[in-house]
Amino acid sequence: MITFATVSDLMPIIPELILTFVAILVLIVDLVGTQTKYRITAAVLSIFGLCIAIVAEIQLFGENYTGFFNTVVADEYSILFEIIYMITGIITIMISWHYIAENKMNFREYYALILFAIIGMMFMTSSTDLLLIFIGLEIMSISSYILVGMMRQSVKSNEAALKYLMLGAFSTGFLLYGISLLYGATASTKLPEIVSHLQEHGVFNNPLTGFGLALLVIGVGFKVAIVPFHMWTPDVYSGAPTPVTAFMSAAAKAAGFAMLIRIFLTGIPYAERWDNLMWLITVLTMTVGNVMALKQISIKRMLAYSSIAHAGYVMVAVVAGSEAAISGIIFYSLAYALMGVGAFGVLSIQSKGRTLETYDDFTGYASQGPKEQVMAFLMSIFMLSLLGLPLTAGFVGKFQIFYAALDAGWVWLTVIAAMNSVISLFYYLRVIVCMYMKDPLDSAVDGNEQPTFSSVFAISGLLGTAIAVLYLGVFPNRFVELAQLSVKTISF
């Protein structure tokens, strides 16, 4: 008897359906609204839709719905990650409103593309079938390619979009070929069946499985920007519109690691040679990211390289592979999403009509006016959290990951990670030193610029982000417990 999908199959994807409806509605509003009215309406409508979807996710928590022949699940693991994406989306939209107007990015599909990218991330996280994971990845990637090139009058933005498209397509080829090899070896694209087959027959008894998993590592490695698959990150992050960079560094990277955990840390057996390879990749990712960040003049490029280093810290937990390590990845994904989008968000707000790009632009920044004092304070919070200072979310996230690695016996890996954190001290504190301990440049001291309503909207979003960073640094217990609970739902 042929069995078709039923209405109950829609339960685990209700949040995705809500966002799809809102994204289509945003495009319809585009047809009837004027330029200014549309920008306001689309932003508010997108934020409202994301809030409704978050409420729907909370309602699904603990129900463990499955649909479409168990290829889509709404478990605690996917729900927590999807909430992270949507929170990041809300903050991104808040810091985008003024940026769009100031940089002549009045292309009306902007907010819809952000929503579609989030929908793709959600399918990447909630799917247990490699083909559905690939479809979600492509929805996210295609939306991201367009968002990166939204500043059509900018050569850097066009160059970044082309590089991202070419390397993204290249990595997609690796991913698809890996999926095809695994299908050839296991006769399935469903992760539970693949895991069962590999546990029974081993990874290296069939060369197809070994090569297939290796190609999957390469494909996923491009998406999370680990060495040696990181080369696109600095140019793409620095050339893309700053709110888009914030969104990609926070949400897209979290989605990549969520996909990596779903595929590789849910029961696939590993040999010692895999551990050694992942150990080497982790050390190179942390070290290359931090050393290259030291050499940057542009703060945007510095943050791009630092995001590579943070991917290395997350890889420490991937190498450890324990439940405590995976729960640490979930917490760290939220922490980095907040402090990463916050730091890039500060760069998106102009001062005295200038875009803040280099360390020189931040020289004496805290003494240039009331708005700049607020922004300097917020930037300091984000820098200290990225550094991993106690009482911030970054400290709790790093502590969880390092403790899990030590508990799993990876002592030297933890020592190297701690040494890399010390290296990051120099370039993160350099931003604070420039803002507070140096005299402003002559060209930056004249006038007392008043923030516009749209920039106040962005500053309010950044203020809420900073409060969340501090709250998670002081009272992390609730989310840590949720992360630990969610890990128990993803083993096959």
C-alpha cells in the first residue's frame, strides 16, 4: 500500500511554514508600498513573523514531532538552533534599516532573502536525510550569495559575491559527490540508516564510505570556514554589506556546525586516524585565524579572521565529541551569534557621516559625542565577550568547550586553544584602547551628530544584544540545561 504525507507531517515544520508565508507577504507588500513605507513595513513585518515563529518553536519543544517519513524532526536540538537563527535574524533586521538607506541598498527583496536564508538553515538543522539537508543548504546559500552582492554600486561587494558563489558552488560539488558515494555504499540517504550500516560494517571496510565521509567533511568545512577551506571568508566578509556579514558570521556559521553535528556526531564510528586529522584541522584553524587577525588594519577583516579562530574553538568540542562538548557547541553558537552580530552591528552605524572600518576610525571614538559613547561601550562589551572575559557569554562558552575537551582527555588541544585565546587578547583589546585611550583625529572631533530614528532602532537592537551577552555570562544555567537536554535527542 502506498503511503502519502498527511497533515500531521506538517507539525515539525510549522515555524518554517510561518516564515515562508511572511517572506511571500513581504514580497507582496513590495508591490503596493512606496520605497520608504515598504522599508518600514517590511522590517516590522519580518520581525513580527520571526517572533511568531519563535513562539511556535517553543510550543513544539518537548513534543518530538516527526514528519515526511521521519526525514524531518522537531526535536529539542533543532528547536534550540532554529531559535538562535531567528534571534540573529531579528537583530540583523534591526541594524539593517538605517544601513539600507545610507548605502543606497533599497532593493526590496532584502528582508525576504534574510527570511528565506533562515528557512534554509532551519531545514539544514531539522532534516535527517542528506538530500533534504542539501536542499536546505542551497536555499540558505543562494539567498546569501544575493545578499552579499546587494551593494550593486560597490566593486568590493560584487567581487565578494562572485568569490562566494564560485567557492560555494565548488564546495557543493564535494558535498553532493560525498552524498552519492555514501548512497552507493549504504543504499540510503537517511542518516539513521547510514549510521546503522556503518556501525555494522565499519567505515573503512568499503572505500566508498571513507571517501564519501571525507568529501562531506570538505563540503561542510567550506561552510563553517575551517582551515584549509577558509580562504573565502576574509574577502566575502569585508566586501559584503555589514549587516549581511553579521548575519553570515553568526547564523550561517551556527547552521553549518548544526549540520556537522547532525551528520558526524550522531553515531558514525570513528577510527584513530580521523581523530588525528580533526585534531590537526582544529589547531590550524585556531592558529591561522588568530595570527592573521593580528595583522589586519581593517576591523571588519579582523573580525572575519577572528570568526575563523572561533570556528577552531568550536572544533575543539567536535574533536572531543562527548555530550558535554556538543551541548557546549550549542551554547557557544548562541553566545557567538550575539557577540558577533553585535560587533559587526556597531560597524554598520556611521559616525559623523563616516563608515567605521579601520582602527584609526575608532581612535578617540568614545569622546566624539553621546551616541559614540554608547556605541563605544557596547563595542567594548562585545570585544570582551569575544575575548572570553568572565561575566560574559563568551567566557561561559569557552569554559564549557575547554572543560569538555579536558574531560575527554584532549589536554594538549585544550592548552593550544587557551594559548590562542591569549593571542586574541591583543587585537580585541586594541579596539578598546583606540576608543578610550587615544586622542581623536582632527577630522573626527567637529560637530555633535544626533542619531536618527532609524539608527536609534539599530542601537536599541545592539543594546538588547549586549544585555543578552551579559545575562548569559552571569546566569547561563537555564540555557546550559536546555542545551544538555537537547543533546540527548539527536543520537540515532
